[in-house]
Amino acid sequence: MFGWLATFGVCDRMRSVPASVRWLRMSPQGLAQRLPSLGSVLYLARREGEGAAEAVPAAGVLAESMDLTPLLHTHWLHAASTVTAEGPREWIECRDARGETLARLYLLPDTDYLAWDALLGDGTPCPAPALRERRARFHAMRARLLCFSHRRLAGLSAFGCAGAPRISPIGRRLAQDIARSEAVALDAVPACG
């Protein structure tokens, strides 16, 4: 009981242990091909106009939605995990060549854990890149529960997404907690039945 009282009133971010991180090198093309195997994830993309990304996205890959274009500028994956008062939390930050966070993908109970591990295993481990001192803080425009898609279309890769078809109650609760901690709204999703 005293442990609970000791944390009463402390914000969620203060009740977590420091994140474990690793850096991986992955091309936007490789990322677009691997993301569909994950199944349902929580996706947060950077607000438009913040930290303007490179002018030209990855060659040969078309985003079917404007929400996905930040992923086509990915240069590094910054994989992180921590333990919060609500339990373990694991996510991937997609970073551009300057080290700016473009998007975050959160692991959910509904995500294919083996595909998540395979995605991280397919990245090339690298030391933390030397980045400029002050990076812009990541501000998401919204949180979406979705599944990615990838298909070949006339010699190009078409990279798209659809709303997650079914989310478990625990997955929904976790997504709501993450969205609240990121200070964004979570788009409505169908209930698991």
C-alpha cells in the first residue's frame, strides 16, 4: 500500500523506468515491405509542417495516404522499451537523416510479436548517430490504430493502411493510455466482439 501512496499524484512519465534503446538502420523501402506483417499497431505521425523532412521521399515507393509520407523519409529506427506503472511499453521511432522523429509505432497486445521482433532483427544495428544538439520535440497530429499494407503496382511499391479491424479491450485501453500520454486524440476504432 505504501508503494501506491508513494506514486499517488505523480504523472505517468515520472513513474516509468528509463527506456532501453537501440538504433537500427533501415531503408524506407524495407520498412514499407515489413510493416504489413505487424498486424494492428498504434501509429502516431508528426504534425504537418514541423521539422520539414527531406523534399523527396524514397524512390519507387508511393504512399497511399498523406499520413504515411513521414515513413518514406525514414533513415533510422530508434527502438525503445520501458516499464511504466501500467506495464511494459515498446515502440519504434522512425527518424530522418537529421535525427528528427517522423513517426512512432507502438506495440500492442494485438500486434504480431514475432513480426515485431523480425522487423527489428532485419534492421542493421548501428551506434547512436551523431545528431545535432537540439532536435525539435515530437508532436503527433493524432493517434491511429491501423494495419499497414504493401503491394506492387506497375513496378512501384504502393504503401497503404487501413483501420485495425478488431482491437481487444486491453489493446484499446493501452492505446488510449498512450494517446493520452502523447497528448493526442485516438481515432475511433471498432470494438472487439
